[in-house]
Amino acid sequence: MDTQTDAKATNLSPAEQASLLITGATGTIGTELVNLLSRQGVVFRAMVRSAQDAETLSARPGVDAIIGDFDDPASLERALSGVKRAFLLTPSSERAEAQQLAFVDAARRAGVQHMVKLSQLAADADSPVRFLRYHAVVEQAIRDSGMAYTFLRPNLFMQGLLSFRQTIAEQGKLFAPIGDTPISLIDIRDIAGVAATAMTGPGHAGKIYTLTGPEALTHAQLAAQLSTSLGHSVTFVDIPPAVLRDELTKAGFPDWQADGLVEDYAHYKRGEASFVTQTVQEVTGQPSRHVADFAQDYRAAFS
């Protein structure tokens, strides 16, 4: 069971709440954010790509779902009409940078005043990691637009382990090209908590929030914690980057994403994601979740 409690409900007026837009509303983080805002009693707009998703989300308290597509300027104009504060998150694809830049431009023209963007830890235009470069490009475009901004830069998601659940469950093995370098993984529910606070509360304009879990763990330590929480042995196996890429390709990942994930892990192995921040608690008032909390809450997914 999730031991965290919802953050304090918003003090925004009904009109201010109605001017909120959540994009990426059916993705992993977007779903958590929509659920959290709905539980808090916030009334807001959520952009989705299909009529079925719109119908499903509109059935939830406070959610006004609208159909929109990042590649359809007219639909973005409709989705952004009357919006003052927007949360920017696109599906992971080769077009993510172009789609986010188009959204920023549409938001500027629509009069959006504040954008909260999901970015990534260590975003930098000169990074060797393609994902970090594109996030930095979009961050700069938001700065240049004149809108207020809040950038959320989380570390590796704990829920990313779900991509390896089959080998963890069936083989008791956790494979990664990271050696003994620790990394401060974060639960996506904590990212959603920070996003909800930034979207509905004052004092977040101009802030860059670097988000980590409460501790930095090596993958061997991570496997040991999974073993305890899941009730069966899990062992970490260090592998070369080329092996990871081959396995990702076999699992159906497109080349651009497989190459990007290999770059991500090289970034992790260099120790560039080993530090710990207290930002989640400072922003939300709630401590960030431990890996043991995640493993217990998602235990069924690993069985």
C-alpha cells in the first residue's frame, strides 16, 4: 500500500483551476498527476489524443478532457484556449523535442503565463546524452518565450525497473551496464507530487527542481532491496553497454531510444546521478519514497 498522503489541496480559485492544462495525461507520470489533482479536488483540463481517453478521464472528478495532438497546431490552439498554467510532457519519441518546441510556441501565442516542464536531471545543451540535450533546448525556448517557468529535473525513475520485470521475476537477475556506481532513483509518484504543487501553488516561478530519491544505491544494493521486498532472490549482473543495446532492440525498443538509454547509463556510470537532494520534501512537505516502498507497492508486477 502506498504510505504517502496527498499534498495539501490547492488554494486556487475555481477560475484559476479551470485555467490549468495537463499534457501527457495518460502516460506514467501524467496519470499519477491527474489522479493526484483529482483527489485534491482540483478542477483542470487534460489533453489526450483519443476520444476514448477523453471519455475515460472526463469521468473522474474535476477532469475536463480535451482532444489534442502535439503535431496538430489547430488542436493545440483549442486545448490552450484560456489556459494560464500548463504542464508540458510529451510521449517519448524521436519527435519529442520538435513537439515540445511547437507546444511552447503555441502556448506563448495563447497567452500562457507559467509553464511547468518535466525535464531530466543534468539537462545540458552540451551533454553527450541526447535526451539531456533536447530537454535543455526546450528549457531555453521556454525561458526565451517570456513565460514564467518551473523545470522539474528528476533522476532515473524507479518505475523504469518495471521494464525489466520479466528477468527479475523469472531469472532473479537485474542487468545493467553501471558497475558499482550508485544512483539516487526516484519514484514517479514523488515527481507527480512536485508537479501538482508547482501547478497549483505560489512561489515556484523561475525554479529548477532537481528531484532524487532519499538515498543513492548501487545496483547490487538495489537488487538486495528488491530481494527483501519481493521475497525472492534478485542478483545484479553487470553487462557491457553493447549487450544492453542488443537486449533493448530485441525487446522492441527503436534504435534511437536504445542508443539514448545506453547514453543514459554511461551518464549514470560516470557518477553524475549519485547525489541526493531533499527537494521533494522541501516542495511537497512529504519525504521521497524509498526503493523498498516502491518494490512493496509494485510487488504484484514482479510476480
